[in-house]
Amino acid sequence: MSGAVREVNEELAREFGLTSEEYNRVVSIMGRTPSFTELGVFSVMWSEHCSYKSSRKWLRTLPTTAPWVIHGPGENAGVVDIGQGLAAIFKMESHNHPSFIEPYQGAATGVGGILRDVFTMGARPVANLNALRFGDPATPRTREIVDGVVRGIGGYGNCVGVPTVGGEVNFHRAYDGNPLVNAMTVGVAHQDKIFLSAAAGVGNPVVYVGSKTGRDGIHGATMSSAEFDENALAKRPTVQVGDPFVEKLLIEACLELMATDAIVAIQDMGAAGLTSSSVEMAGKGGVGIDLDLDAVPQREPGMTAYEMMLSESQERMLMVLKPDRTDIARAIFEKWELDFAIIGTLTDTGHIVVRHKGQVEADIPLDPLAEQAPIYDRPRGELKAVEPLGPIHDPVGIEQALIRLIGCPDLASRAWIWNQYDSTVGGQTVRRPGGADAAIVKIEDTSIGLALTTDCTPRYCQATPRSGGAQAVAEAWRNITATGARPLAVTDNLNFGNPEKPEIMAQFVAAIEGMGEACRALDFPVVSGNVSLYNETRGPDGEAISILPTPAIGGLGVLEDVSRSVGLGMPEGGSLVLIGKTDGALGQSIWLREILGRETGDAPEVDLAAERRNGDFVREQILNGAIVACHDVSDGGILVAVSEMAMAGGTGCVLDVPDSGMRPEAFWFGEDQARYLAAVQGDGADLVAAAQGAGVPARVLGQIGGDSVTLPSGAAISIARLKVANAAFFPDLMDR
Amino acid sequence: MKAGIVVFPGTNRERDMAIALRSVTGTAPVMLWHGETSLPDLDLIVLPGGFSYGDYLRCGAMAAHSPIMREIRTFAARGGHILGVCNGFQILTETGLLPGALLRNAGLRFLSQDCWLRVEEAGTPFTRNWKKGDVFRTPLAHGDGNYVADVTTVDRLEGEGLIAFRYSDAKGVVDVADRLSNPNGSMNAIAGVLSENRRICGMMPHPEDLVDPLMGGVDGRPLFEGLVEALVQ
């Protein structure tokens, strides 16, 4: 999309992504035909990406409060109380569309953007996580995307010096033309030093800091609000380019300035750049804002007002400062060799007025820009009926199935990925990737630990979106619980297809309903998040293919005493106890897909009361020292979980289950929810008795020891063999 | 021990290093800004890890020309002790205070993992708490850690006992061609080298990230404890 000024009319508005009705509303607000720049401002502010016009109605149904929530949705990131006067500030955000077009920069700038959302609130970032979905691994383009995305995440996160401590990866052909890159940042601040974005103080200077503005990323927000077609790759110039070195300087400079009393309000320039930051800051503060674009640091000559207002150049922040503190601020940014420019002032006009080269390029009343933004209650259709589970037979046997499952793309070792992310920088990583169900990061100079995870099972969400949404929340809660931490809150990243299609809207609403139920049942409110719609690609035949519904959940929990956390590695001896009820749910299981080649049946039932009861019991038993290692039972079921514990700890287990009362494959590979494997010293009888007292199903599964996982049949599968099967997938795919 | 940590734009492991030094000395080291043109009285200068100047041009190349490096050269010439870790090692080679260079990892990917180091030269201020042949674990995290030098230089380093650490397996077996034990493909599996006077040490892995049992071990502590013993008169 060129920046050349063109005649403004309805046709141009449609090119900018506005509907005819939306354009008419713009004309009515303005009382005249908007200027080219004004139309640009409206189109990005009213894009799906910035306005949440299709999702807002439903997002409001999610629980967002709890006694420990300091700031819920509406700020740059969510803020929760983690004790000792400290707050965790965190959010997850998607960079899906850019990552398909230009995987390295798309993923890298995704990390950069979410970091800024967190440090703009005054937090030093302490951890990054991500949730990635890729297409069929057999497709060459998938390999390129995996390679670029992993390099991009590492390239940015490693350089800024924030450890990447966790994440999840799935492969499915539904993501062939539309991978998902969801990046999460967690930061820590003092509760009395949290910075917000609402501008205040008529006459106060508006200050631009960071990198210069270039022509990159113009209309990125609009691009993210439309489905792809076969020409998507031609949009490469709309992808922003990141510079993690500048981001690192920006973090340090902002934190240094935040230690003074100079800042009134601050916000990063993310999607829709200078437009969204200035409009949102002024709008939230109920003031007007005058911008002088001649003062904006520019990377190239001849940029128009439209280009500067819509540029998504990276590593930039907008601040409102106290007028007598600008010299202090300028000195700090000059020390860090970053641009610093006063580009405007706050006014009492209630308008955003943009001047450039002596001309008023835009003059828009802020209230109607925000309040009359479109909001849609899009029609919902019927959910697609689930294909029945069908007959079950076991063609390969338990041992062979295990080897195949732990080597399959969704369960194979992710070490190839983790090993490209610096997970230890900062010196506070207590549990690294693969060491526990959630990563554990200590807060420097305190005893506090944060437990962090990202979770979603898209195939469940596709089959039954409501229970799939609940399951994503429950699994995040369970992963935090399995370390001994108390789950506090979530950030969500709702990735769906085209909301204008009734069946997609139905998925979206059902998934949110399920999430809301789980968040309420588990006291696990949503404090921040992001919605990414239009994740569809139109093939050459004109048929648009949607991704699987993917409401990724980023969970955060806290340990008052981080030394009490447990990992998942099998200890040297003792017993393995299964907590939770096993019905042998094979619908939508990995076993069903990998062994019988089917994606059929209902997703496993999510019993939130049982989830809560079982999890609260497990956490208590970890904190009182009874459980010494713990792993939740999820994808692949019990036997995969046992094998993962054995591989992580280097110790095996002799499984002793006289009669499970069901088909062996259903018992060993079924994916019933609300279950944990707990390693205890001794014979496990005490834990089973305690569980019975708490109304929690529990049984001893076997004795820990040896260098194999030994099945009740007597078949012993060595840890070495498991590791070989588990390790092969990524290196074979990527380094061959 | 009075220690100073140099902070360049893009340095990112200065806090890790400060934690490690504080844990053995009980006092916080001073942070030295790259633009400084004089140094306080110090027993040890540490060049920590990170991406000084974004690794632009070449890792460590721009930092080597920053104002503080003039002072550090003088400090070295007077027999001062310097530890360079990761990017700090790269800066020391770019400055010429240590021989050789660090190239892109042999696998052309950033590596973040634990490795095993075998102590090759005991009795230096950096290695005095180990015996020759001891093996310890330490995290590494770099994209450019593949040590090279010309054959004459390597022969000299080997002959004069200036190899501090070599990558090995957990049992101390060194196999240069084995990418599991010598992950970045370094020449002779060299992980750390010493200056001729043995008062400057550069190494790629991060002993400072393994000084607390909570983080998975204390394998890195002997290095810092040894420095304190050696440098506190």
C-alpha cells in the first residue's frame, strides 16, 4: 500500500479495510470528507486488531478480577500482586500474519512488541515464553517457517537478555498457510512504581524516544485484520524489522527514567504506531493532543504525515513528561544513544491535531473516534458436529505405540528449539525448559518464584470448542500447580479464523464461554490478552482454510518460597502415584491420531470441580514435602507422562497395575483430564490415604527405580531407547 | 576483592556476574560504564556476556574500541587481573589482550545448554580451586563461540600451558569432532584461554550462572572463590 496521497472516497476506505457503513460513520463524525491521513487514522483504529470490534462483546464475559489483581485488561499488560510489595506484569500477543510472510522478523518483532508492553509499565522483563503452531512438518515451507521463527525468537530474546524459559509447539496441516506465533513476556515491578498510559496535564510535553520512524509496517494492523490470499508473500514490505540491541537500550533507558519522577504517562508504539499510542493515551486521559510531525525523528526523507502516523517502526515509545523534567529525561536517553524528541503537547481540545510542514494533516475528535468505534455482534452458526469416535482396536501394542507417540511431532523432545533460546541469562532460572511442568524464575533478592506456562490443545478446541477452551485454562492451572505454585492469573491469546463466518464465530464464543467457566472455577482470572482473527488462507481454488481454534493461555503462578518447587524428573527411588480419575478417554487423543490415523470423537470431558479438588490436593502435598516430583498427565496419557518423567530424571519405573478394568491402550494413552503423576518416597500408601481423605482418586502406579520403564506385562523399555525415539524428530526435520 | 564489571551498550549478563561476585565477596562489585576514561582502584575487572553494540560489525569488535578499553589495556599492562566471559572473551580477543578469535558456532545456530569443562591448567587465579583434569558443568549461551587461532598460536598456547579449560564429556573425555561434548566446534575443544602472565582469562561458558543450588548447582563457584583467595591480600 503506497503512502502517496490519494483522493479520499468510499473506494479508498474499503481498500483501507473499512466497510461502507464504517466509512459513512467517519464522514458523519468529521462532518466532512476526511483527509487522507485522517482516513488512515480511522482505518487502523477501527481495524479488528486495534478495536476488537468482533470480539469485545464476548471478551467482557471473562472474569477479570480477584483480590490479587492490580490491573486487569485495558492497560498495556495485566498486573498481579505477588507479595513483598512486588507485582508481576505480563501479557501474551500474537504476531501470526507477519511470521508467515517473513518468519524471522515476524517472530522477532513479536517478541520485541510484547517486551515493550511490559516494560512500558515499569517492569523489568524477567522471562519470555511462546506458543507456536506450525503446519504439516512434511511441507518444505513449514521447515522454513520453523527455522525462521525459532531463529527470530532467539535472535531477539537472546540479545535483549531476557531468558526464554518456556513454551509449546504443535504441528497440524490446518496451520500450513497460517502459523501462529504467540509471544509472552513477564516482568516484575514494585507495586508503587507502576506506570500507566492515561495522559494528564494540559500543556505537558509529549515525548518520542527510541528508534527513528521509517516506512516499515505501514498498515500492519490492517493486514492482521484480513485473511491471506495466494499473494500474501507479496506483503513482505509491510512486515516490520526489529533491532533487539536498540530494544535493550530502550529497556535500560526507560527503567532509569522510571526511577525518577519525570513520567506522567507512557505507552509503547506498537500496532498502528504513533496513531494508536497518541490516540489511546489522550483518549484514556480525557485530554487532547497536538503533534508536530516535523519534530519526529525520521529514518528517511520525504515521509508524509500519513506514513509517519501509520508506520510500525519498532523500538519506539511515547511519553508524557512533567515539563520541568524534560532535561533529566533527555540526558538519560542521550546517555543510551537513543533519539529523544518533544513532538507535541497535551491540550484541552479533546482533539488529536496533527501538523506537518505548516499544514494541519488531521484534526479528529477523540471521543467519537473511540466511542463510535464499531462493535459487532456477529451472527453465530452451528458448531460442526464431531465425527464419532468409531471402533477402537490396537494394531501395534502398548510398547510400539509408546515409541511412536514419544517420537511424534507433538510429543517429541523440544530441546532442539530450547537450545537456541538463552534460558539462563539473568541467573534466576530455577526450572529450565523441560525441567518442570511450568518454568520457575526466581525474583532476584527475594524468596519468591514465578511459575510460568503456555497451554492450549487446539484439536480439542476444534472438536468441542467449549470444553477445549476450558481445558486450555485448566491445563495451564494444572501445570503451575504441578510445580507447587499457586496459580494467580492468565493472559490469553485468542487465535481464530474469519469471524464473519458464522461457524467461526460460534467456535469463538463457545471457546470463550469454556474459558470463562474454567477461570471462575479455578479463581484464575484473565488480566490481559490479545485477539487474532482472520487466521485463514485462501488457496488457489478460492477455498479459505481456517486454523484450528487456538485460544492459547499464558498462566502465571507464585511460590512464596521458591525452594519448595518440584520438577518433573523421576527421583532415585520411591513410588509413583496416579492422582485423578481415569476413564480411558481416547477421543481426539494423540494415540488415536498417531496409531489409528483418526481425529475423531469428543475431546475429553473437563470436570472443573475435580480439577480444583485434585490440584489443590497436589499443591498441598508438594508444599508439605510429600510429593518430590510431579508431572501432569496430558497429551499422550499416563504412559507418555511416565516416560517423560523417566527421561528427565534418568530413573525408570516398574509399573504394576493388576487390572485397570479397561482396554490397555485406553488406560495407558487415554487423555482424561485433572490428573497428575506424583513421585513420593516409600510405598505411596500415605499419599493414597491422604487423597482418599480429600475425596481425590489416587492409586499407586508402580515402583521407581532402574533404567527402564517396565510395563505390567514385563516388557522393559530402556530410558536410552526412549530418549533416542524422543530426540529424533526436530534434528531429523531441521538439520538433515 | 574489589571487582568492577564493565557495561557496554548491549551487555546483558552484568547482573548474573554481579550476583556471582557478591555471593563470594559479600559486597556488590562496581559497574563501569563503557564511556569511562579512568578506573577506580580494582583487583579484578570483568567483561561480562551480552551483545555489546548488538554484535554489529563483529562480536566484540566495536566494544574493543570504546573509551574504557584504553584504560583496561593500561590495567592489563600493569599486571591487573581480567576475566572475560562470552562476549567479554570476544572483546578480549578483538582487543588483542588474548590470542585467537571466536567464529560462528560450527552448527550455525545459537546454542544454549549445559556443557562440561575440563580444567587444563590449575594453579592460576582463575583455576586454583580445581585440580588439573577436574571436570565441572556450566551453562553456555552463544552464537559465536567457535575458538580458532593459527596453528603457531595454538601450539604456543598448548606448549606454554595457556589453555585454561577444554570442552569435554561428563567424564572428562575430550573429542574435538564430537558435537555433543564440543558443541561449538572449537579448535582443540578450547573453551578458555589465559594470557602469558596468566592474569587474564577468557572463556565462552557462564560459570556465573551456576553458583546457587537453587539454579541447579554450584559448579561455577570455585572459579569465583579462587579469585577471592588469590586477589585478597
